[in-house]
Amino acid sequence: MDLRILKGPEKLQQVTKLLDSLEADLRNDSLNSAQRTQILLQLRQHGTSPDNAGPIYSKKGIEILSKYGVDGESTDVRHAALRCVANALLLDENMRQLFVDTGRCGKLAEMLKCDTSEHEMVISRVLFLSTYNSNADFADLIDKHALADNVHYQILRHSKQLPKSGKKSLTQIDELAFTDTLKLLFNVTKIFPELAPHLSPSIPHIFKIISRIDIPLKPLDGLLGTLINCLSTLDLENKKGKPYESNPLFPTFNQNCNVDKLINILDQAVSAYEPNELETKAIPIIHALVTIHEVAPDGPRKYMQWLLLPDDNDRSRPIGQSDTLSSKLLKLSTLAYPHLKVAVSELMFVLSGKDAESLTKNIGYGFAAGLLASRGIQIPQSAGEAFSTNSGGLDPATNPITGQRWDAEKEDTGPPMTKAEKEREAERLFVLFERARANGILGVENPVRQAMQEGRFEELSDSDSD
């Protein structure tokens, strides 16, 4: 077999000759299976770059190659042809519609029910690439060509490759093929959310696989990241699917196991990635946790709140300064990454029962002000009262601004503030409150202005020492 790397006109001449021989074979059956496979492998080699490979990257080329890809007499022929097609669809987006126009997406969806990862990978990749820049009818592929059933078949097949002991991992080819199938699932459910319920039977097995694989150094990359991406687009709330015998999110043998694994992944992820990476990578797992909390029974819901909200140990210093997951998330919410800020805001809000006062109590006024402002919600009245009087609905044992326990705050051992320093501090607080009121963040009276109106400020002469 001649697999020399050709360039320029010589490459174009060879590609043209090879495709012509395949076209003639379709008319008169002039080649045997081994010859077809050899020619297709040569074309795959030449097609790794579109330069001087025009006959492959054409309507006729895609028609011929896809014909061998779905109707070839042997798995070797079909596999070699589909690898040519996958290359073309990857390197030239115009080829995707040309492939869909051949009408062979349906047959390919049916072929996805196979037991070898080599075939699964190339079939899933071609269908995945067809979700972009084409009018492929994926509802039809699900209704008439069992696409959802066959995606589920592969997920179930791979789940059986991972025993409960967790001591066995997928082989490289299994992992690559499975990742391509999951990418197909993700794109179908992301682009066509109305089709997501058809993939709901796979949810229990996705959770099973997540629970059985080790968390890598980069938790949101590779197979694990792709599995979590799928959770963010699947119908975890089961709005339209058939009722489950038991909820796969909270299995009866351990209702908290899935929640625990996802939070562990998130905890490792916020340490493994820079904030600019988390701006995209962390959104699916945070979204999944929000959805899970919304449908969780009382036990798992309280468990999530215990793991994700600041606890008493966090309050030994101002909230956000410890090394806990809740502190890391809150610190991320203050950075200039809008998607991450919104995601963390949504998570903290639902963990607090979607109640502004509970949120303020849980994370302190300082963080709550920003998170509520990003949602267009005013700080509750009790928070403003707590700021000025340490009363209201918040915990009197904690500083309502920082969330730190009063008894854990350092005593000020420095000299007392001078009169000028007190005046500057009062003026600074006055300005800050007036700005917050003007921006709609606060809906309460400025405590400095209120104190002045109530006569609690006394004008001191310059000679006053107190």
C-alpha cells in the first residue's frame, strides 16, 4: 500500500485517481474488499489536509465515501470510509451539509449500536460534527432511527466496563470513543433541548460512571468533564420523562453519594484552574448542582447546604478568607468574570432558599450585597438595621457585614480614634450608604443621616478632647 506523503499536483492527481477507481467500483464491482480498504486508507492519509485534496472535499467525494461508509461489505471498508468522512467534516465545515444531503445520517445513527469502540468513535464523531452548520433532523434520527436508544446502548456498555471497585479504568480507545458519544449527546440536548427527555434513561448510568472514576488533576477536562457537561443539559428534573422507579440523583442505598462526588469534583476544580478557565469550565457543574438542589429531598438538600455554605469554622475570620470551598466560591464571585459570578450567585441563592435575608445571614452583608445586586434584588431591611444596630433578623453573635463571629474578632489594641478620624469615618460611611441607595442596592435609611435627624450626633467644639 502506497502511503507516501504527496504534495502539490502529484497529490491532487493521486487523489483524483483513487476516487475515480472507487466511483467505477460502485458501477461495476471491480474491486475486492482488500483493495477497497487499501484505497480508502490512502484517501484518508491524503485527506488529513484539504490542500490539493479537492476531490475528497466535494459533493461527489462525500457522496462516494459516505456510500462506502454505510453500505460497505466489511467493517474494515466502512470504518476506513467513515474516517475519511470524519476528517472532511472536521477540516471543512461546508462538508457537513453535503454529508447530511446524502441522506445517510439515519443509517449511521442505526449503526451506532455496535460493540467495538473503534466503530463507535468514528460514527459518533461524524454525527457530532453534523450538529454544526447543517440542517440534520435529529428529532427524526431519534424517532425513526433509534439515535437516543443507541447512545444509551453505548453509555450502558461503557458503564459495565467500570466495576464498583473503581480499580479498573477505561482503555484509551474506549475512553476516546465514549467521549465522542457523550459530545454527541451534549450537542443534541444543548441545541435541541426539547429532545433531552429522550436521553433521560442514560442519567442513572452517567452518575454511576462519575461515581466510579477517579478525579484527575484537571477534574473538568477529559471524560469526567464531558460527563458533567452532559448533566448540565439533560432533564435532571424529569419534567417530561417517564417517572423513575427510584430517583437516580438520590439512590436509596446512599442519597448523598452523587451530591458528594460532584461537590468533591468542584472543590478540586476551583484549586486546579485559574479563574479565567473556571469562567467556562465550572459553569456546567455549578448549574447541575443548582438543579439537583432544586429537586432534592430534605436530607440531600441539607447535606448540600452543609458542604457549600460557610459553617461555624469559616466564621472564626471574615467569611471568604478561609480555605474552604464556600470561601473559594465567594472569592470567585467578586472577580470580573460574569458567567462565573452569575453561576455562584445562583448557587448561593438557591442554597439559601431563594431568600435574601437568609443569603445575607449565610454569607454576610459584604458578599450578599454584590450577589443580590447582580440579581436586581435589594438588600433586605433587616440587613440595613443590622448594619447600624446589630439587630434585626440576623444572628446577633456574628458581625452582619463580614459574617465573622464577634468573639473571634481581634480586639483593637491601638490608640483610640481621634476626633478627626471619627469625622472622616462617619463621612465615608455616609457617602457609601448614599451611593448604595442611589444605585438601588439598599432600600433602607442611611444610619448616619438617621442618627443626625434623631439628634444622636452632638456638634463638638474644636477644644473638645473626647
